[in-house]
Amino acid sequence: MEGEAAKQFVQISAREADVLRCLREGLSDREIAEALSISVSTVRSHLASTARKLGVQRRGKLAAQAARLGLV
């Protein structure tokens, strides 16, 4: 499932996408929180939620899978 087709099946919020973009840039949870003016626990919540939606468990795989599917 690639690109637009994947977007039909995997729904992430705009804020989850923001967090994933920061993750893809290599930012830490604290750096993401500062960049988006949210708490570290909120960052972790968004990452956990998107990981469940994409069926991955590792941080690096999460960013890679989101990019591969065209979600960020």
C-alpha cells in the first residue's frame, strides 16, 4: 500500500503528522516538544498512537514507515 492509497486506510491527525515530521528530522522527544510547544508526554502519546496505527514498535521504523506511506 503506497502513497494516496495508504492515506485512505491510515488516518493520522495533523498534530501526529507534525510530530512525525520532527521525528523524521532526528529530533528527540524533548526537542519535538519544544518545537511544537507541547509537553514531552504529549509527544510520546502522539508517537505511541501513530505507532499503533502503522503497526510498528521502533522509533526509527515509525518515521520510515510514515514517510514510505506518504503520511509526512
